[in-house]
Amino acid sequence: MVAREIVSAFVNRRSELNSRRPVVVYYITNGLRVAHQNSGRLVAGLRKTTEHDLVSPAERLSLILKTPRLRGPVELFALTPATSFPGDAMPSTEGRVDERVFLLGIMRRALPDVARAIPVKLLRRRAGDATWQKACARIAPQVATLPESLLQTFRKAMRDEFGHSLRNIGTVIEQTSPRMLLTQLRRALSHAALLHHPPDLVILDEFQKYRHMVTKQGCNDRLISALYNGQNGKPPAVLLLSGTPYPSAGDDARQQLFDLLAFLKGDEKFSKDLAAQFRDFGELLQAIAQAASETRHQAELAAKASVLRDAIQRMMTTVMARTERHTLDAPVSDFKTPHCTAPLSEADLKVYRGLIDQFLPKDGGDALAYWLSVPLPAQALGARYQAWKRRNRVALTGPKLNAGAVARLEQPSAWPHPKLRALHQIASPASLALPWIAPTLRWWDLHGAWKKQAPEKLLVFSRFKATPQSIAALTSYTVDATELRAAHSNYRHGRQATRLQPGKPQMPLFALFHPSPFLATVSDPLAAGVPCSLDKIRRKLRAQIVLALSGKNVELPHKRTRARRSTHRPVWKVLAAIERLLEHTQLVRNGWKDIAQRDMSARTMRDAWLAVEPLEALSAPELDDLVEMALSAPGVLCARALRRHYPDALSSTELPKLTALTWSGLRVYLDEPVFWAKWKKRAMVDSIHKLMVDGCFESVLDEHFWMRSSTIDGGAPELAKDLAKTFQLSAGSFTFQVLERNGKRADKGIRISCHAAVPFGGTDDQDYSKLVRKPSQSDRAPARSDELRTAFNTPFWPHVLASTSVGQEGLDFHTWCSRVAHWDLCPTPVELEQREGRVTRYGGLAVRRVLAAKLCAEAFRADAHTPTL
């Protein structure tokens, strides 16, 4: 939020100077996940002012020179220290193929003798022939158009990097390892980019992770020095962001603070003066404590300390500002910390005994830590843990996951892990079985399962990497066993069952997910007021539909003869006839064109829809059906919600995206066996209508689109495509090991699908992928971590995301989650802040709930034409 406002301020100042040059921003953070997440948000407020891209596709300095310049008011580069500033403080890497191809190309133009001396195989490294040739063909035109000024800059950067050795590059190649030589070449290319494309603003996010870039020694590095030198003697502005900018304890904690202050001020005397004042302040505090029996003297000391404290604060605020998360005294449950007790059972101890028997004596100390954290550790740890690999080859005793029981959808009366039992009380299987969480601002009262126990998202942090995978798999299986067993006796068959996949044409199903241009345009439940009763909303929708059909040569119910008022055709025929009457035929045909080309059943249903004759008359029962469609048909709700945030959603060019969202996205998502396990088979359509109403689906969707529109790359036009990806997510599986009587691992483990709960980061692990996916099982790869995070930041599945704390600094999980579970205790206060900081953030669910509670009446006051919340 702070960085975004500063970027906007720079743009405003540049416009006041009538400068056409964009503000060049280098946003540097520790990992690409955070860079991808935040780069769009930094310029979100500026997207409405320009049609140009604002975030460069170049993800590292060495690729900037080959990337076309942006023409908007901002040119933002999202970079990481490891890939853009290689050097002594960062591990040497070979770089990407595109980098090495570009290096070869620019050397051939700027330094042909050097290019001839360097073997091509040194630059190719492990790239295959096809990969290398494609990259060469792709980059050759870019190299050919490089201006001479840029080539001159690259020559200078190469001389700075290699010195006089550049004249005898052959000797350098002989005496330098290929990895180190590539690092030097990449440094030269990055240096040239900095000289040719200096920043106006440098943002260092979570800089404590790469502190060398703000130290005196680190700034002596040529690349880092060039970053801060700027152009023509004018250095860029530098903004440092961190929730934990220096250690809270340790011998060097105070020194790191003063080194940081010296960097920010650019003046070592400033930090030395502050250090002296801190020392004096500390001595005053000690003197106050020692003067406890001398009230007057203590008061004098306190007054001096107060004056000195204010002086320190005034000096520090010239370079630092601190924002606090105001949560401790917040009057809402989202900011409370309930403590859960997890009593041990006899089964828990038997699991521990079984693990101890498996481990060698020297690994017995590790067994306790694994048992405390990992559910069913003997079957979940696997080959990535050395203690498990060198275990005793003896039979596993105690409670265990049994393949036969899983196949029959059986579960123990209580899982043999105290934390897992506590988790399932906090996030019950019944609530996790619901397809979305309740909206912040409900347009009407929740009903059904949402009224009984609306689901809440939960972010779980643990210590070991096996823990999230075991938590996610066992929690998802508990949901399956709880919901599916009434209708299925087989786990695999239950997971593969479908209800919403039309093997043959089903026009009621088609109508449900059809984004009707008519109903989405003429109806709006918000016109009845919010919050409001469903009866009042239905009356309002009825009036809107009647008004829209008035003057269209349609015989409406009150004008029909008594004998014809009870005519009752299927609602799909009525709606299709209305759209034919209003000349939406070509629009509907185009909207379903892409799906109809891939799906013969969908094509047949679309053609049947378009073949209906125009509407001439409407009966009262048919009008009632239209009202229900307007209120709770998923396709209509998606179209109406998207249209509020993207008015062109129903245009001929955009309707195919919306149709893909409803038919290929939402329909597939709702065809989850857990969701419909308890529906009556012949009441599928009514059950979907009820689902939409009970959970206030349109309100949820409206809130999601509003939150997402400011952060998604491409803005509102990409909302439909973005959500469709979430609906099509494949979260993967986890396989528990089966240990035979002789202690050996069986070839086939127990594979459990993850859906309501998923492990974050586990599906990126190569070993994990080998465990859970076999070539014969599925061609669909499990979701990557970025995709899982995006899905978790929607109101839809997954509802539980389990992760380790490692690598999550700076990532956002707050959009639809306000709860963090500390499965394993934090080792430091810094890690505690980092964990809870994932959900207590600007615009998060907890914040929105407070605003909704306080401002609902004002936002939807009677004289307001549109909501203002």
C-alpha cells in the first residue's frame, strides 16, 4: 500500500513536469512468487489512466536490454537479487537459456573477437539442440536491432568486469570455471542494463533477506553501486520495506539497526549520533529503575528520558516510518487468538511406539519431533527423510492407514494424532464440504448448511515438509469419508462419480449455466435493497422482467385469458424464446462457439436453444420460473456479477470467456462428488438453485470480482478467465507408504486426493511428484504453488492451506482468510509476525468484515442509487 502510493506520487510529479519519459521503477524482492504477486498491485491505481502495459516482462536485469520499452507512465521491473545481482553474496548460477543466447548475440555484435573465443558449448550448457536453436531464432531479431549506443555501453560494462583480461579472454576461459565465467558475463550484461536504463525509484521489499544490498561492503559491488548511482549524478529514490528490518535479539541486532540508518541517510555521522543518543536513553532508563525510592529524582529522570525519546523519534522519522497492525484491542473475533487443547490418546502413543521401533537408535531423538508434527509419520515421511530411509526393516505396529479401509471409505473413530483431531474440530468436515465461504456483506440471510456452519478458510503453518501433505490428504479424505459414504462404498468410484457432465443433451442443465444476456441485463437483486428478504427480491425481479418485456408484443400473464394463464413450458424454452425475440441469436451462437467446437453435446444443446421460435406469450408459472432463473441460475449470476465490474462482459467478443467460466469452469467445479453427495438424484436442478440461494453465491462472486479486479494482470477483462482457471484447478494427491511385514516399502502406496485441504509447495517438489503421480494415472499435472495461492485467495476450494513457514515471507493469503493455525510453535517472534502477517493485511477478510459491520447501513442507505461500500 505504501509503495503503491509512492509510485503514484512519482508519476504525478513527472506529469507536473510535462515529461513523457516513464517513471522507471525497480521492484526488488527475495523471490519471484512475491514479485509476481505484488508487481501488478504496485501500479493497480494507474491502470485506469492508460491503455499501455506498466509491468515489464523482463524478470531479470540481463533481459532488460532485449525487452521492448513500455510506453505508459510507469515502467516497472520486478527483479530478484539472486537472478539480477549475481556476485559474491549470491550463489553463482548459469542463468536462463534466453540470457545466454542474448549474451552470445550481443557479444558477436559488440565484441566479435571475444564471442569467437568463448566456446558455444560453454554458453549452451545443458540446453538441447531444439531448445537452443529456438531461442537463437527468437532472439536474433532483437539483437539485430540493438542501437550502437547500447553496444558501446555493453563494451564498457565488459571492460569494467574483466579489466585488461578482456584482451586475453582465452586465458580467462582456461583459468576460470564455466559457472564463474557465466556469472561474470551475466554481471556485465546486468551492469550494461543499469547504465542504459537507470531507475528513478528502487523498492527493496523484505530487504532483510538480502541485507548485503544495504550494507557498506555490499554497496562496493559494481552492480549494486550502479543501482544506487542513478544517471547524471542524480541517484534514484530508495524505499525499503520490511516487517522485520533487523533482528530483535543477538549481538549484532543493534549494530544492524545503525548500519541501516546510515544507509538510509547516506551519512555515517547520523547513525553515530543516534547510537550515542540510544546509549544515553538506555542509561536513563536504568537510572529511573534504580531511583525507585526517590520519587522526585525519578520524575526528573523520566522527563529527561521523554525529551530524549522524542528527539530520537524525530531523527529516525526522517528516514523511517512504521505502520502497526491494530489488532490487539479489535472488537471482532477475527483478531482473537483462541488456544486449543489437544489431549493425547492411547492410539497416539501407539503411533509413537511404532515409529520408535522403525527408527535406528541414533535417530530416536528425531522420532519425537516427527511424531509431534506429522500425522501418521511412519507412512508419511518417505524417502526424503534420512531417518526413514535407514530405518529398521521391521513390521509397522500401532494404528496405520489401511488400503482396504480407504477403498471402502472407512475412517477411524478418531485419527491417532491430537493436533489433527483438534484441527477437524476447528474446521469440521461438514463445513469444508461446502463449495464457498460466506460473503462479507450478505444480500440476504444465509440458509441451509451455511446457516448451520458456514465454512472459514484456515492457513496452517508447520515445521516439517511432510506435515502439510499429511494434513491436507487426511483432512480431504475425512471430508470424502464423511460426505460420500452414504451414497458410495468405494473411494475411487465415489471420487470419479459425476452428475453435471451431460453424456447426452440435457437442456435444463444447459439453461442453468447459460449466461443469459436477457436476464443478466434486465434483472438486478440489489435494486430491492440490501439486506433484504428473498420474497421482496423475487417481487422486484418479477417487476424487472415484466417491464423488460412490455412493449415487445408479448402477451404477459395479466393479459392472458384465464384458460391460458396456466400454460407451463420448460423454462429453457421460454428463455430461449425471449432471447430469439430480442434478437440475441447471433450473440448466443458466438458465445457458445468455442465450447460447441469441442463438445458435441454442448453443440446439440446450443442448436436446440437457437431453434426455439420467438416468444409470443408468457404464463404466470413461466414467469415464476424466469424469476427463479434470475435469482439463482449460476450462469445468470456469473454474468450479472461480472458485468458490474466489466460492463463489456456480454459483448460479442467477451461472451465466449464468460461462457467458458460458467460451463467449463463453474459447472465442472460444482460437479464435485462431495458437493452433491446428499442431493436427490432427480432434483439436480432444484438443488443447484437452492445452493446458489443458501450461500448467497452472487454476493460472494461480486465481492471476489471487486477484490481481484485491482490485482489481476490485464484488469477486469481477465476476471472471467482468471476465475475459470481456479475452478479447473487440480490440486494433486499424496501417497502414504505401505510397509509390508518385513518392513520393506510396498510398490503401491495409498493415494489420497487433496481438494478441500491442500499442501502449499508440496506439488512443486520433484520427489513428491514422483510419489503421487504415475504416467498411467493422469496427464494433468498438479497445480503449482502460485496457482494454489491464487485459488486459496478466492472464496472457493481449497478451504485449508497447509504450509511450512519457509519461503512464505511476503506472500498474501489474506483475501478470503482471517485465521492462522500454528500447528508447530514458532521458534522466534519474527517468524510469528511473518506467519500472522500473511492474513492481517490491507483489504483482508478481517478488515472487510469490520467495515461491513460498521458501514453496512450507510453504504446501502435508502436514498443511495448504488452501493458505496
